[in-house]
Amino acid sequence: MLQGAEGPGVRRAMEMVVALGRIYGARRLVPVASAQVSGVSYKNLGQAGLEFLQAWAQEGARARVPAFLNPAGMDMDAWAALGIPEAFARQQEAVVQAFAHLGVQPTLTCAPYLAMPWPARGSHLAWAESSAVAFANSLAGARTNREGGPSALAAAIVGRTAAYGLHLDEHRQATVEVRVQVPLRDEADFGALGILVGQEVGQGVPAFVDLAEQVQGKASLRGERGGEEAAVDLLRTLGAAMAAAGAVALFHVWGVTPEVQDEPALGRAPRRVEVASLEGAYARLNAPAEEVDLVHIGCPHASLAEIRQVAEAVAGQRLAARLWVTTARAVREEAARRGWVAQIEAAGGHVVADTCTVVAPIQALGIRVLATNSAKTAFYAPAHCGVAVRFGNLAQCLEAARTGRWPGGRT
Ligand code: F3S
């Protein structure tokens, strides 16, 4: 491949994989089971990025393993109804088409595991979106570094990645033992915890030694929702926040995540962190804005259970602020079959596929204040989207959607 036997597009991809391997001291390549490619929104990619993809496709490069896309800058079907400018939409369509020519499926989600089987434990992947990476490593027990968009695509094209970092056993051990001395009330608290721990551990591998009871206790409180599904949603929220505020790509929860159950990673962690209060995270993530333009639920992309919660909560209401529940298209279709999309739309909200507020051009939609129950969105939106943010739990967010206001702070 490096010598160009499979054409210039494959050679370009292999050069990238090998260069990364050299930088990080890899001694071999490993086959990857799948690739998840980021850098899809035209808002971030721009014209130069689009032309780069088109040129690579023209060189004959094609993914040789299952490869799928991170969210784009808009719902590919409903962009006009959501107010996305047509000029943006046409360029975004061209980006998705270029990826299609490269053999990458337009799944357009940061949670591909919601609509397909989880990656196999121990399998090697080349995934790029940071919350998906944290999920794959921590909850599924698969192995992936936090790839960039181009390196994930290169791995898909050659079917391999360089074996360094989290592909190797020695880098999957806990480096920081975390003790949580505060009760976690809801998904917002899990996200706030993730912000604090992410800031503290940076690129490390945190191991939560006393979180299992809180995860499972919260899960069992959620009525008809499967306990396991609710626990997964809470841990997705935690992982996404740690990946945003730090660069956490793998975490362990004693008694819950697969790798510590089989082979305790604790006891060797050289550092210990104790979290006694979440106030610092709430203070950091909340601006003093009261009028809310848009409420965003679904970062990472919402599960069916989360969509159902929203549908039941807004049934019969008339919302004052815009509401976006963002999810994967396949999950949206299932939610529609179950009547939950219609329930949310009847209240004036939208179940939006293929995108999220961080990668969509929401400033062009006149959004100045965003409310969310996602610590990750709250962390990124001020800088990435130029909006003020209110951060709290689902009930607070849906109340803001109903009234258009976020009264006072949260303690
Ligand atoms: Fe996904 Fe967008 Fe959040 S890509 S993890 S919903 S910032």
C-alpha cells in the first residue's frame, strides 16, 4: 500500500497511518473492526476540507471496513424547516456525498452504538468522536485511540491502525483513583462530575471506586426504563463530559465497566482525587441569562429511553422556546414508530436527526441563549457557537422550554 500498489488514495491513507505509528512509537499495525469519522459539519470543515475529501475520493480511496460518520451541521431531511440557510445546506450535502464516495456510511451520529451492535470487547477500532471513544473503550471494552477525522478515515481505507496508546494493555490501567463523596441526583450531576474529573485528570485513565451504587441506584429509580439502559445513559453523560473538559478516552467504574470486573485495574493508580462538591462545575457551566431561545437535549445523541422521557414530559404542552432533541436517524425512526416524535412535535419541539447544536450553525438561526442537560454541550457551546448557556437537569430544561425562561440558579 505504501508503495502505491493499490493507488494514490490508499497510499495517502497508509502514509498517514504509518506516520502516526512512527510518532507514537508503534511496532505493528492492527486490523480495525470499524471506523467512526468526525469532521463532518461544513461549519467546521469549510471549503478546504470539502475539497480535500473530494480529491481523496477521486484518487480511488474507499473504506474497506465498516465506517460511519459523526453528526453533520444539519438534519439532512428537515434542514429547511429548522431554518438552516440553503447555501450552507448545499455545501453540507456535498460533504456527505464526498464521504459516501469514500465508502463511509452517512449514519451522522456520535452514538453509533445506539443503532447497531456494540463493538466487541477487545476489538480494535479507529473512532474519532470523543464521547463515542470513551463509550467504546470504557463501556464496550473495545480499543480505540481518540482519532482525528482524517486518521480515522485513513484507518478505514487501509483497514488497519498503528498499535499504540489504548490499543495496548499497559495504557489501559487506571492512573487516577476517583472517590465521589457527593450524592449524584440526576444526569446533570453526572455531567458536572465529568467536567470536574476531566479537568483534574486530563489525558489520564480515571477509575471510580465508589460509583457503582449511585449508577445502579439511579438506574432503578427510572420506572419502566431498563436499569441497564439508564445506567448506560448516565455513564455516557459522564464520559462525554470527561472527554470534553479533559481528554479522557477510557475510564473504569468499579463493579460496572468490563475491564475492572475481570482484572482489577485499581491499587496501582498513582494518584487519588476526591470530589466533595459539584458547585464549581455548575458555576462554570451557567451564564446569568434568563431568556432561553433553544433547549437542547441529546448530547451525546439521545437514546430511545431519553426521547420517551421528553415525549411524556411535554405531552399536551405548548412550548415557548425552541426544543431540539438530537439523535441518530435510525433512533428517530423508531421513536416515530412509537409515537414519541409526534408527541414532541405536537408540543412544538423537534426530534432532530444527523446533527447537534454544537456542530450546527445555530447562530445563523438567531440563537443567543441555549439551555441543556448536557455538560458537554454546556462546556463547548459558548466558545464553539457564541451563545450563553444554562445548564441543569431534564426537568429544568423542559420547564425552560415551556416558559422560555430559566429562573435563578441551581444549588
Ligand atoms: Fe454528539 Fe454533538 Fe454532543 S456530536 S457528543 S451531540 S456535541
